[in-house]
Amino acid sequence: MDGVVGKDELYRDIDAIISAHAQNLSDKLQAHRLELFPPAAEKTLRPFQVSEAAKLLGVKSGYLRNLSLEGKGPSPQLSAGGRRSYTAAQIQELRHYLDANGRASRRYVPKRAEAEHLQVVAVVNFKGGSGKTTTAAHLTQHLALSGHRVLAVDLDPQASLSALFGFHPEYDVGLNETIYAALRYDDERRPLAEIIKPTNFPGLHIVPGNIELMEFEYDTPRMLAAQDGASGEPAFFARLHAALAEVADQYDVVVIDCPPQLGYLTMSALCAATGVLITVHPQMLDVMSMCQFLLMMGDILGHLKRAGGSMGYDWLRYLITRYEPSDGPQTQMVTFLRSLFDQYVLLHPMLKSVAISDAGITKQTLYEVERRQFTAATYDRAMESLDAVNGEIERLIHGAWGRT
């Protein structure tokens, strides 16, 4: 037929079509990024009102006001309207001031003692859209604001966590600048300390990711076939653990955002972890997907354990995410999961929130945006849910250290 392009002819150059689509999309995203964050700009962090600072520190607002009036601790910033606020760095200073006056009780500076082992939290799920990256980002920021020394590791080649922290995977993360650099099998391997980057949160660092992480998935089976068990190198599942051990003295908690697949990267994270957080959206298709994930995970962990992998977990929990209490089927599913897994399900679910999703549009988290950008009820409801979830995980971490 004249003028009609056959199906085979239309898609003969499908690789070129997809590459062109990818380049066009990349160019548009870069233009949008430059509009939001000019090349010379760095992601900053808003100041925290006195009431917010007091809540983070666990003291009364009036106590902080009295400290500033007495000239003790850092001086708060004063807005044109007379409102006092503290930067995140000043809140850290306040922690050290309060801890010193409390005879180093670690109530305000929860730095782990030498006998308390590094906590490595792997955030995992087989299915995308479960809130895994959002959970990891808010957890790391909460822990940093609470005074912990935190390292975030983006293990997902899609690098959504990196983008959320202001590191565009295509333009800000170069060759050999992901965790792959510390895991690779050749002479290009680098110490982990060389690829860690600071973030806009004091006490929070990140190892960013990009598509380069897929190289580990390609390299590992080739190395397994070539070595045939005769190499003195650490096994693939022990390499991440070994890399984190290099910087363990510098951190209290490591949070790993795993890819939505059970590949070599995720297996490495599960062998390095001391705690596992499985996110689940309470809908039937998501729970069915999680069932398949758990079947595979249990089988693979068994094999890794027999091969010498470390499975010494302090805790494992399921986190209900994007939960809408008014949704009847969701509520039924939550009840079902709690009856099935009992204490393994966190008491507090992460509620679905317009505030969190809207903040994500501008590559921000709820801890970064200001309350005035939303209706007070919307913001407060989301923040209350976040604080409850992250506080519960923080208590699990402290419990693993033997703290009450």
C-alpha cells in the first residue's frame, strides 16, 4: 500500500528512536534544573523557627529564648518581623552546648560509643512507587537533625535519592563517583571516603548514584565465572560491607536506598545491613508483588548465608507507606498485614500527603520546605506522620545499641 510504512520498517531503528527520546528528555530536564538551580548555586536549607528547634532538641521553646537572652549558646537569627530562628548548624551547636552542660549524657548528641556498632539500614522493595526513596531521604534527614552522623548511599541506578539531594545523576555525578567505584573488581577501585559528598544538612553526607551502578550488575557474573572461587578478593556480597567499614568511625547510621530489584546490588546491601526496612503500599497488587519479593529474598538470603554472607540483623520491619485512612480497602489490607506480621509492622504508617508530593516537585523534602507554603493542617498532619515513623525507627536503632 502506497504511503503506508510497514511496522518492521517503522521500528527498524528503534534504538535510535529511543536514544533520541532520551537525549531530548535529558536536555529538557537539564534546562529545568538550571532554571531552579543555576550552575553556581548550591542547595541550601531553610532556618528553623524557635518552636521547631526546641522540638528537635527536646526542650521547651521558652528555654531556648532564655538561653539567647542570657547570651548562652549560638545567637538566633532575627527576621524583619522580629521572629527568631536557628540554622541547622546552630541547632547542632546547641546540641553540643546542652550535652556539655548535661555532663555528656548523650541525650542531645546521640553519637554512638565505640562499643556500639554502626547501624546500616537497607530500605528495600521489589516494586517501584512504594515510597522507598522518599522514606530513605526523610529518614536520613530526621536522623541528622536529631544529632546523628549519617551517610546516605544511593544504590539505585535511577538515582532518585541523589536528585532529591541536589545531585543530578547525569551532570553532577561523574565517572567512578558512585558506590560502584568502591565495589569494582579492577584497578580503578577507589576508597569510599573519596566519593562521599556533603549535603545541605549538617551531619549528613551522601554517596550519589547514576546509571554507572549497573556496571556492578554486569561485572559480577563475569567475575564469578572467572574466579571460580579461587580469588583472594572479597565475595561480591561482602564488598559493600568492606567499603562501609573503611568509614565506619565517621558515622553512626548508614541508610541505603536499594534499587527495586533483587540483583547483586541489593544482595550486597542486605549482607551489609544491620536493619532492614521493607516499604509496602497497602493495595492488593503491591502486596502480591511484595509476596514474590519475600519468596525470592528468603531463598537468596539462605544461599548467601551458606556462602558466608553476614545475616546478623538487629531488626526487620515493614513500613506501611502512602496510607489513606479513609480508604476502606487500604485499611483492611493494613489490618491483614498487622495480623500476619504482628510486631514486624511499624506501629506508625506513613500517610499519603499532598505536602510531601508537592515538595518533591521542586526536589525538596518536607524538612526543607516551610510550613507557610501549605495550609497549616496539611503540613502539620504530614510532619506528625513523618516524625512518628522516623522516631520509631530511631528507637529501633538506639535499641540495637542497648539504649533505653
